[in-house]
Amino acid sequence: MSLDNRPVYTGGCQCGAVRFRVEGALGDASVCHCRMCQKASGNFYLPLVSVRGAKLDWTRGEPKRFRSSSAALRGFCAECGTPLTFEAPDGVALAIAAFDDPAGIVPTIQWGTEAKLAYVDHIHELPGEDTMADISSAPYLAELVSYQHPDHDTEQWPPEERS
């Protein structure tokens, strides 16, 4: 919480070149299946949350932007490509998974369902395994070192020993 008891959220891209801070209540959280969101995220759909009415600050770097339509800009990290924003005349929405703690940001509606991929509704039926369950066929996992930015703010990134 901030000094005036407003909620505070932080997040950023995978490499840490772009970080943000949101002070105030988040708006509607949604999942968009439209083809533009599929391509912008490189995924089946794009989970977004509105920050309209809250204060958004870029605390490290700033997204590069691509005009994806006559009405919207898409912000992303120019270094690692992480999708970060959907910016339209009615406000900015941030990618939910870019938040340091995305678990509490629960979508309440789906948009663009005309482009929804039919198998998305059945993904939960697929068998699931822990990452390390694949160590026999992917032994490199045992010695994997992540260079991903941690899920919290840092004074400096990357650390000096990796710079």
C-alpha cells in the first residue's frame, strides 16, 4: 500500500529493461482472443488489466510502441520483446503476466471470442507435469541458470557480475 492506503503493484518485462509501478485500484481484467491480441502476444490470447484511474509510472526504461490499428498502440520491451501494454483512447491496459504478482489479478470477461482457438477450452484437460519432470530428456534443466529479472524491483539490473 502507498502512504495514502492506495494499493501498489509493480512489474516489468522479462529482461528487466522496462519496469512499472501502478498506484491505485486496477480496473477490469480480461482475456482477449482477437487475432490482433494473439499476434501481439504470440499466444492463444492476451490477458490484460486496465490501469485507467490509477497512476502508472515507468520506473526503469519505457516500452517501445507499435501502432497495431488506427485506435491502439502496443507497448513492448525493445530488448527482450515482452508484451506490456494495450493503449487505446479510453486508457491503458497492462499484460497481467508482466506484474510481479499476477495471481491475484483474475480476468472476469473474455473479448474477441470470434477468433478464439477452439482447443483453448480444453487445455486444462491435457496431462500436466512439473518442469523438472522432463530432466531425463532435457538434462540441461539440471544446470539451468535463469537470467530473467526477478519478480521484484531491483536497484540495478542486470547484476554487475552478469553485465
